[in-house]
Amino acid sequence: MEEPKKHIVLVHGACHGAWCWHKVKPLLELAGHHVTVLDLAASGINMKVIEEVCSFREYTEPLLKLLAGFSEDEKFILVGHSLGGLNVAIAMEEFPHKISLAVYLTAFMPDTVNKPSFVLDEVPVFLILN
């Protein structure tokens, strides 16, 4: 019996856009999966100006709108790279019933013990930006 194909949503990291998945997306599609890539607010071809993005939730809004637009019974695999891990966490909190799996690909992964800025407080800024 053939395993059912998955709907995978690839979430880019900081200073990237959907374009960063241009080599991965066709490989997953070749395996028969449905793959969605998107630009978060003020990223890639998203026309929002970064100065107008006032919160991390607003930065995540394109992902939240995407997930909200699908039926309640559809399940997704979210893959977050780098800063995209925080976007995945926000989406999981908002739509726990729609997420079958979350993959943190060298990504920020929030925990329930430390304050949200823990990783940023512990890692020098120049490492994050490079």
C-alpha cells in the first residue's frame, strides 16, 4: 500500500524568501508531495515594508493566512529554517489541529523554560547575522 503524499510548507529564515527553497521544492514534488513556499512579511517578493512590520506575529501573517485558508481537516508538515523556526512555533500554537509534524532545520526552537529571547541573549548578534 502506497503511503499518502504530504502537504509540506517550507518557511524561510531571516534575510531570505521563498526563493531559498528553489532546489528543495522540485525534489519533494518529484517524490509526489504537495509543496508550498511563501514569503513572510517584507521578505522575498512580499511588498510589505519592513518598517511597517510591528510584531513577529505580523511578520508571520502570510503563513497564518495560508494555513487559515485550508479546510479544518487538512494536515501540514511545516519546515522552518533558521529564524523560520519561530514562525513555525507561532503557526503550531494557532493551528495545532492542522500541523502533523514540525521540522526545525537548523532553526530557532522556542522552549517552555526560558524567556523567548534566551537564544538571542546567549548568542552574539554577529553570529546570527552571518
